[in-house]
Amino acid sequence: ASLALRYGGEFGAAVIVGALLGYGADHLLHTAPWGIVIGMGLGFAAGVVNVVRVARSYNQANPVDPNAPSIPDDEED
């Protein structure tokens, strides 16, 4: 559960920061709504990069046990 909360926190924070920076750019440059649209897009991209980075570091710290039993496939042949 803590890993899922970390994923959500990383992603949500990036989107919120991007939106706030875009809103600030709109306010200063009078370009509404383009700053917030671009800021949210960049925040979304940064959030995805952060989640991938966290997942990769978690997988490196906790490798899969090669001796673990495999889960059988439920599909009928």
C-alpha cells in the first residue's frame, strides 16, 4: 500500500506543480488558457517519468526470486 501511495503522490504532485506553473505563466503573460494546458501536459509527462523511475528503483532493490513457483496459465489449449 505504501508503494501505491508513493506512485500516486509522485504523479499527483508533478501534475499539480505543472498546473500551478502554467497558471502562473498565464497570469503573468496573459495567455490563458495555454499556459495551464501546456503546464498540465508537462506535469503529466514528468509524473509518468517519476513513476517509472520509482518503479525501476523498487524492482532493482527487490529482484524476483528465480526459485519462486510460477503461476499456472488459466487458458485452455
